[in-house]
Amino acid sequence: MPKPTFTCPDLNPFCLLDQLGLVVTGQQIRRDGSILECRLTQDDPWCRDCGGEGTPRGTVVRKLAHLPLGWRPTTLWVRVRRYRCADCARAWRQDTSQAAAPRSKLSRHAVLWALKSVVIDRMSIARVAAALASSWHTVNDAVLATGRDLLIEDPHRFDGVAVIGVDEHCWRHTGRGSHYVTVVIDLTPVRAGTGPARLLDKVPGRSKAVFTTWIDAQNEDFRNGIEVVAMDGFTGFKTATAEELPDAVAVMDPFHVVALPGDALDQTRQRVQPETTGHRGRTGDPL
């Protein structure tokens, strides 16, 4: 073939192991998953203290959950070589930070796959954990930490925001009191017709002070670029917008525009029906 489109089969690039600094040395296929035995491609024989060359002292196995192949849970058994310095007697192991974060049970590709599955594919943590054959808490902690690094701490995620929406959300109803957060979303793509809204931030609490503090924490370019703030009928959000974003227009979002007269209509009906029928509203009663 003058222009071949195929290469020799190689499990390392197929499983994205070459990007982790690993090479496959064996495989084991089971009904409940697959195991790939790997070794590190880079040796690490030099002592961190004296710089002397260490002597190999055996290997240890570090088990990492990898991204599933064909929805089959895949585990990497990475054989990490141990060294001991003959001069200062220091012992160390090969560096595996390229393959996984320190003390992590998931490979770096597995963490990114889990984050994309939750954010883009709307999969639950339980489903992702089952696909990785890992515990719920392991996957949840990894997704939160990676999402915070890649998404929340991204300095460019506020660029181009001109329309924002703010509302409170109760994330837990208990007998000991409800817990609220103030949710801020970017409505610029909705107004421009280029895509759906996206979440900007969630702040504990619901008050004028909470929203004011969040606005003050943003840079001047962001505050100057806000043109419209959509909200419900809560006066705290409106007052904070008027004080902190004087050039922005405060509007009520369509949901609350419809909800307010709907609630008023229900209250009117509930008051009129007992007067006209002598009892609470039932099916078939005139409105």
C-alpha cells in the first residue's frame, strides 16, 4: 500500500498507556473485568539525597482503575521498582506521578473519563463507579477535585458573560432547618441563541450580603461587562444588583413571571371556592 492507513496492533496506544509512561507486559481477561500488567518506561535509579546510583531491591504492585474498554472495568497492575542507595542507605520507588496522582486509586485518564461522564453525559457517580469497579467515595472525591482544578479555578470561565441569572436553591430539607445556596448562571448563550445556560457558581446562603460578596469577588472587567441580571422577586438580589452593578438592568426571569400570577390565582380560587360551595375544592367543582 503506497499510503497505509493501518499500523501494527499495539495495546499501549490503544489503551492510552503510552501517555501515562506505561508499557503493557501482560493481560488477563475475566468475565467481570480486565487486568493489564504494566511497567514504567522510565527508570529512576538516582538517589534524591546524595545522587548515587541505587540498587534494585524488587518491585511492588500499584493497582489503578483505568478507563473502561467496552464498558468492561479495566485495572492496571503497575509494577513499580524499588531502589536502595548503597552510599546513604536511602530507599525509594519509581515515580508514578505521570500515571496517577499520589495516593490515587484512579489513573489520570480514568479521572478525566469520570469527569466527562458526569458533566457531559449526565451519568451518576454510582454508574461511573460501577464502570470503573471503584467505590462511590473514591470516584466522587476524584471528580470533585479534578472539576475544581479544571472548571471552577479556570480563570477564563467568566470571559464574555453579559447576562447572568441568580436564584436560591434549597439542597436539603430537614427537621433541623433547610440549607440554601445562591446559584449564579450564565444566560449569555441563551440570549444569543448559541447554546444552553451554564453554571457559574454556587454560594452557601441566600441573602443580599451573599450576592454582594460574590459580585465584589469578581474582577472589574466582569462587573463592567454585565448588562442584564435575571432574578426572582427577592428584593435582596435586586438591591445588591443596584448597588454593585449600577449599569446592569434587573429583570424578573420568565419562570417567576408566570409563577407569581399562578400562585395568586390559586390563592384566589382557594378563597372563593369555600364561599361558593361550602367546602374545600374538589374534582368537578366550578373554578
